[in-house]
Amino acid sequence: MEITHLNPEALFSNPAFSQGVLVRGAHDTLYVGGQNGTDASGAIVEGGLGPQTEQALRNLLAVLAEGGADQSNVVRMAVYVAAGESVDEGFAASMRVWGQHPTAITVLFVAALGRPDALVEIEAIAVLNS
């Protein structure tokens, strides 16, 4: 088994964590850490849940691409949304970026996220070969 930590240049880099971890073995699996709606400098994008969801998904796509994957490889996503936000707004935003790639998904409303200004966090698991 080989483990590779992924930190695409287009994403904010933090020595405390990896944006994704690729595990190569019988079935290569890519674990994408929770992505917020942040730009490359680490700043949260403005405009609320919609723009943050779009950016979080773009960040997720960047990690997938770094590992040689795309939406079609994702087998599970978890979406954490700050309580009081509209899941409909987040869903509409996801359709604009993610497209028609159904996957197993869990959506949870939480009191707060690790970043107080973040309204959404999205993590994923992708299988690269079968």
C-alpha cells in the first residue's frame, strides 16, 4: 500500500493537513478532506452559501484532478451546512459546478464549522480503479 498526500497548488496550503490522501492498492482510493468555499489565499468567498458551495466544489474537483479522478469516481460525499442556511441554495449551486453525477451523499446541518465564517464544508471519497 502506498499513501500520497495531495495539496494542489490552486488551493490554500496548510502544514497541519492534506487536502486529499491517495491510497494506492488493489483499489486506489482518494479521500478528499473537507473543502470550504475558500480561494487560493485561504479567504472565504463572499456572497453566502451559493458562492461558497460552488467554490468548495471547485476545490474538491481540484483535489480529485490532482489524484487523477473526477466526479464520476466519487462514491460518497458528506456536506456539512451551517444551521439556518437553505439547503436548496446549496443544491442549486452544486448543480452548476458538479453537474449530473449522482453519488451517495449525506447532508448534515451543524451549529458551526471549523472556520466561523464558513457556511459549508464538503468531503468526498473516490475510487480510481476497480
